[in-house]
Amino acid sequence: MADWRPIIKCRDDGFPRIMGVINVTPDSFFEKSRASNLDEILERAIFMSENGADWIDIGGESTRPGATEVTLKEELDRVSKAIEIIRDELPNIGISVDTRKSEVAMNALKYGADMVNDISSLSDPEMKNVILEYKCPICIMHMKGNPGNMQNNPIYEDVVKEVKQYLRGVSEELIESGVESKNIINDPGIGFGKLLKHNLKLLSAGREIISDNSMPLMWGVSRKKMFDDLLGRNETKNRLAGTLGIAAMAPTKQVDIIRVHDVPEHLDLFRSMAALEER
């Protein structure tokens, strides 16, 4: 883990930190987020860093709807090398590892990652111990089911209330183990076991899903299927405008980190919005 502490709260002007996505997988849902070799990984990381990314999120296993798990060895091989070369070249970028496995998380932190992005919210019981050992931030996310079945007709009575209760339970478990609340990032899990109506309610709720205001909020909406349901954009390449439309609401919803595929476009969006607020 880096000696410095990358920031997980929003910028002083209220705009969120930008987290760029690099998937070292062959099957992630957005083809242009995939990187197949170390040269490509490093090239993308440098491009994101130079164009406004505060963070880079490295994932070695696809968690798109219908995805299947990869072996521990395969995920370790993919993630470790990617993080090592990025940290060597970019010592001042925040690096997050997107994994459900404690061994992958621990290895990534050894190679220079700063944060764990665990979409399964401690499905691996050893994950807590890794977070405590490295005293690093962890992002916990709500997901109904698992990537293989999560979109099979998910049902909620009150999606905002249920997601908040779930995240509160996981947060309390971490806090009771010794993790500081300020290091627990909450993610509502847009598109993870949710229909369009659920996604929109959670996005509208913003920080209502967080039980302790010291905990940061992260959104991950970039190019997701909700834009097919909402706008009829079946292909991921046509979902940027919708993505930016949601991102423009992030400051009003007090979002601290926004996880995106298109870093320069989000930087331009936030810089343009900030310029108008200065007038």
C-alpha cells in the first residue's frame, strides 16, 4: 500500500473524485474497458491519470449479469501484475482492487493497491482481517443474489430502505471489528439485482442510503444496462450521454467517488459545471 493516503471524500468544491475502470478480463460488459496485456494496462492507466482520474480500479473477474467466477490463481495473476506496473509508473494515483476474494485483496495491497472494492460485501469472511491488517478503505456494495442470477426478477418492498439496512449491517460488522467508519465506502449497487425503477430510486436517494455521514458514497453507473431500459440504448458504446446525465446529478446527491469508463468526459463535465457555479 502506498505511504500516502489517497482521498476518498469528494473534492472541496463538492464534485466527486473520478475512478477510472480497467478490467484485466476478456469478458467485462464494456469491451473498451478491457486490457489484454501489461503494455495496454499501463497505457490506459497513464491516460486516465493525465486526464483527471483520482483513482484507478483494477478488476480481474467480470461481475456483469450472468458472469461466472474465475479461479483464484487466474485472478491473482491478472491483478497482481497490473497493480505492480501501475504503482511503479504512477506513485501518486489511488489504486483500488475490485475483488471478492481476500487472498486477491491481500496480494493487491502488497503490490501497491490502496483500497479494496468488494462488491460482495464480505462474502469472504477473511476480508475483514485483510482490511484491518492494512488499515485501508473498503467499498461495500449491495447486491441481491450473485452475478449469475442477480437479474432474475429482483423484488423489493422498499428498495432504498432495504439497501440502507443491508449496508448498515455490513458497516457495523466492520466497525465492530475495528475498521474506522470513514474508511467504509457505501455503494448502492446500481444494476446488481435491480430493475430500472429500483436503480432510479436509489440514485434519487443519494446519501439517504448511508447510515453514518462520515462514510463516503460511491456510484457506479457507467454505461450500464439501465440506459438500455431507460433510453433504448442497447449497445454499451451508445450509453455515454446517459451516463453523463446521471453523473451531472452526483454533486447534488453528495457522491464522493464516481466509478467510470470515460475519464476525460467526466472531468470535462465537472469542470464545466464548476465554471458555471463560479459565476
